[in-house]
Amino acid sequence: ETIREFFKSEKRTYKARSIQVHKCAIKAAVYKAFPTHDTRIKAGMDEIFKSIKIPKPEPRIQSKDLFSKKEIRTIIKASPLHIGLFIQTLYDTGARVSEALSMEYRNCEETPGAVLCKITGKGSKEGALTLTKKLFQQIKKVFGGKVFLFEHGGKVYGRQHMWATCQKFGKIATGRKIHPHSLRHSRITHMIKDGLPLGAVSRFARHSNVTTTLQFYEHNILDESAITRGAL
């Protein structure tokens, strides 16, 4: 009952996505605090958590989550060189922070027009990130990594550190709250607005299918001015 009341109060304060994360964390903590091999107890605990209904997050990216190419260039310019290169990588490749940090030199292959780096992305799905040769050489020169593209002192940068640092310089440059994931959202949205084939964009984003891309990004093609121009 305490947990039920907790989530009732959360609904008044937090967004649906945050509540989902909190629910998973609390469930894991309860299971750890009260370990059991009794399948009946486990099933009962599962049913209790299933009965706690929380709002489903709205599957769409809003305009406030996006940055223009000009804003992204401003953020890169205002950041230290190594952070700017990381931000550019997130935007250019559409990578999640953890994916960018996982890039290793041994998985990079130079092609006539670019550098491809194989990664294991969200949901353990295999994929590849595409970097320009210029960006790849800059990363190699500035970071000087031996194993990972983004490392210092022989160790890969931490996810939380890079996340916080990107937010810091994004705020300084634009006055807006930026999440590193916003760079991925912005890149995919820009591709769609530029008229690139939706199927190709979906593969670039490493979505499981085109429906996912449509569900999250297609609405961003029409902004307010485009809608009002066609109004009666």
C-alpha cells in the first residue's frame, strides 16, 4: 500500500517516462531486499507491480526537444574542443551517448567516403555508425585513444560525465536545457524534413521498423507556420 500511495503522489509531480523508470528501480530494489526462490511469492509480487498502473509516455518528440543546425553549431563552438567533437559525433551519427562511448578502433572500417564503426546498440542490436573521415581524424588526434575513440588516460569517458558536460555547455551556449539525446532527435528530424526516404532514415536511426520512426518523428514535419498556411 505504501508503494501504491507513492506512485499516486508521483503522478502529480513527474512525467510518465520518469515514473516508469522509478517503478522499475523500486521493483528491482524490493526483489533485492527480499530475495526468494519461491515461485508463488515471485508471481504474487509481479502481480502487485502489474496492478500499479502508471501513465504511458506519449510516443512523440516535441519541438522543445529539438535544436536547429545553427544552435548545434553554436553549442559545439562554445564547448571545449574534445566536448565539441563528442557533440558533433552524437549529431552526425544519431548515436545514443552509450553507443558513441562504446566505439572502438578495432571495429572501425574506412570506406571510400566515410568511416564505419560497428556497435551493439539498444536492445543488443548490431549496427554501425557513420563518421566523416575528417571527424574521425580529429577525434583520433584530440583524444589519442588506444582502444576507444573517446577515452582519456587509457579509460573510456563515463556516460554520466559526458551527459552532464554536454548539458552544461548547451545551457551556456543557448540558454536552453539540452539532453544529449536531443542531438539524436534533432538529426533524425532534420533528415525527415530534408525529404530523405523514411525507410532509409529509419535504418539510420536503427529503429526496429519504420512504424517506430513514424510514431516518434513524422509529426515534426509540419510546424505551426506550415499548418496555419493551409488553414481556412
